[in-house]
Amino acid sequence: MKVYKISAITLSIENMEKSCKFYSRVPGFKIVYGGSIDDTFTTFKIGEDITMYLNLELRTNTLTHVDNRRNFGRIIFYTEDVDGLYSYFKNDVSISKLVSFEKEPTDALWGERFFHIRDPDGYQLSFAMPIS
């Protein structure tokens, strides 16, 4: 059930067109999802041997927060066992008192099983694993 890599970082952005123009010019970044002016979410693949992703999520009123650093986006960690890790967090009293649980383990359309929590400072962390 260990966490073994950062899969993706999601940044909350204000203008999808400008952000996509910038990130698509960064060597080694390739759009694999979204990328048009009308999209609210875009994913860039980074690297070949060890694949990581940068996600851009269009900021909406629901993503805006008084303290913007809490809504910079999210960090997505890969784990070997999403349900086991969720259970560990929920059942460990010292951990469960420090975090807030936002989403129970869920299968996503893009082929991952994941859950979200907020760390003690309010940063959103997602723990995921690919679904085969």
C-alpha cells in the first residue's frame, strides 16, 4: 500500500488558451487531453521513461478560496492500493484528526481509482492507482 511516485500536479489557472500556449511550447510537454479554448481541463504528458503529468484546471468560482495557496490545484500520488491506503488514513486516529476527507475511493473514467483529502494546511492531495 506504499506511495511510490507523484503521478501529476494539477494547477488552477485563469486562462486555458494562454496556459496551453505556454506549456505546449515547453520542450518535452505533449498535450494528451483537452487543449482547446473551450476545455476546462487539459493534461500534458511529461517524459518518456518515467511518465508524469501536468494538469491545468480552469479556475471557477467554486475553486476560488480566500487563501489561494490552498487552491493552487492538487498533487496526485500513485499508490499500490488505493482502498488500503484510504482505510489506513481513516482508521489511524492520529492521521484522521489531521486531514479532511473529500472523496472516498472512486473509479474514474480516465482509468484510475482515486480519493482526495486535504492536508492540515488545506492543500488537496489525491491518491490514485491505474485500473487495469
